[in-house]
Amino acid sequence: MVLFCSVMVSHGIWAEATIPPGNSLKEATYISLESRGAQEKNLTLLLKAGAQRVKSTEPDTEIWFALTREGNQFALFNAFTDATGRAAHLNGQVITALKQNSDRLIEGGWENGVIKNIQNSTILVSNNDQRDRLDQAQLASYLTFKAIPGKEKELDTLLQKVVALINRVEPNTLFWVALKNEDDSYALFAVFSDMDALNAHFSGVAVTTIQQNSAQFIQDGWTHGVMKNIKNYDVIASR
């Protein structure tokens, strides 16, 4: 395995930047991956090492999670304050190491296993995330849906109400963000301290609010337009 190159950390060069509040986040990227053959362990090790590289070499990558589900399914989620931060990440050490190892570790290799699965998005709203607790995150969820044509503005307003509810009553939803993807679909990404927090979120007032309004705003409604698209993950590592 190609290892991440060693970075000399002189005093002050990679000093921790002041973390802005969650609503300063503007851009995000989600990448789904599938490990090749029996390479789950090696891909996991690569991604765990990647968390440290992101932290030490990418000051503009504000949020970074490596995730896994069902053994061979993986994902990366990143959030940035601007497109410059995203570009720096996609040209940084972690993505370079992933590319160098992709033929061996990832089904489909670099082009078909990584590049085609990159979903860039604009952040519509995020919660008052708890940056000092993100290393406690154990679980994550990612789901996509499409607005009924002409209902995008109402859906955006609904998501503003939802995030206010999360801020008020979900202390263990450590990070939550609503996204508008490049293909005009929507996505919600969230991380949780444990299974109790995940269950509390999906049975809570915020998700119930989406469910109650789904027939008005979301294509195919709740069951077929939202529920069937939920993917739950274990967190491997975070920035």
C-alpha cells in the first residue's frame, strides 16, 4: 500500500484554525465506494490514516468522515466553507493516496469506482454542529430525495424549520446538513453519537415534520421517495 507521505509539522504551520460555526459551511462532497474482493480491511486502514492527513494538511476541509456499511460498502463525506477548500481536498494527499491504491482496493478502479461516484453539492442549511464531539461519532446516515417540480422553495423552507428542531431537541445529532446536489436532487447527511441518538433522530419531531409534509413536497412521497433511499453507516474515522 502506498503510504501517506510524512509531513513535517513545524510549530505554527499546521496550527489548528479557529472553527467557524456550522452555518458557514457552503459546499460538500459525498463519494460512495465499494472495496474490491477481500480488500475491506486494507481500504479501512487507508481511510483511517487519511483522517490524520486531512487534519494535518487540509485546514480548509472543515468536516471529513470515512464511513462503511454492509462489509464492502464505503463512503466519504466532506464539507467546506467554499469551493476553494473542496478543490484543495480533491487535489490533496488523501485523494492522491486513494487514487494510487484504487486499482487494488476499489471495485471499478479510479474512474469507474471513484470519479463517477463523486456527488458535489451546495449546503442549504446545517445544524449547530458540535465540532468538539465529532470524534465521538459512531453512526451516520445519508439519504436522497427529489422535490416535486415547483415545490423547491417550499421544501427549502421546510428544511430550515427542520434544522431549528434538531438544534432544539437533538443534542446527540452531532452534525446534520441538508444539501442540494448537482443533479438537482436533495440529500440529508447526519452523524450520531450512538444507536440511541440515531433512533431518536428518525423517530423524532424533525424527521416526523419531513414525513408529514412529504406528500406535498417530495416526489414519490415518504415510503418510496425517502425511506427507500436511506443508507446508514458506521463511522470509521473523522477529521
